[in-house]
Amino acid sequence: MKPYKNKINRIRSFALSLIFIGVVIMYIGIFFRNNEIVMLSFMVLGVLAIIASTVVYAWIGSLSTRAVQIQCPSCGRHTKMLGRVDMCGHCREPLTLDPSLEGKEFDEAYNRPKAKSTKTQKEAK
Ligand SMILES: [Zn+2]
């Protein structure tokens, strides 16, 4: 299996796992019924995890409005991509918006800004 996933899908599964973690934490809290403080802190932690996942979901919403929707050349389905390179959400085909990167091997490093050190060196001269 390819190591990379479509970014929006990846964030979405992270938000989903946060909900599960929150529910599990609250469930653990039930076992501490005899100790109110411990139970309450578990409940608060669980609620915080669920709130965090809501925040992440809202963040995905704002990301997908900015994401570019394209038709995947491999499976023909529509997918949203973030950054210069991303994966198709359905078939994991590497996609790029930059024609200069076309045909090159997929590398998430293309999304990172180019090394800052060379830029600052130029500015110093
Ligand atoms: Zn595809």
C-alpha cells in the first residue's frame, strides 16, 4: 500500500478517531463512579476531545472550500486536493497541480516551502 493518503481524507479520519477517543475516555470515567473528581476529570477530557474533533471538522470544511476539485485521470472520479501534490481520495493516484512536477515520483516534500537558508543567504548579500 502506498504510504500517502489524500490529505482531506486523512484529516477527516483524524477527527473521527478523536470522537472515538472522547467516548472511550468518558466510558473509562464510568468505572471511577466512586471517585467523583476522577470521574469528572475523565468526563471533561472526553468532552474536550469531542470539542476538538468538532473544531477539526470545521477546519476541514474551510479547507475543502479552498481545495481544488479535479477529476482523477486514473479512476475518473472527482476528488479534492490540497497543496501542490496530493493523492486521489478513491484510488490513491498521485496528483499534482504543478506541470513541472508531472511524471515525477510522488513526494510530499513538494508541499513544503523551499529551504529558507538559501533565501536568507541571498538577502544577506
Ligand atoms: Zn482516482
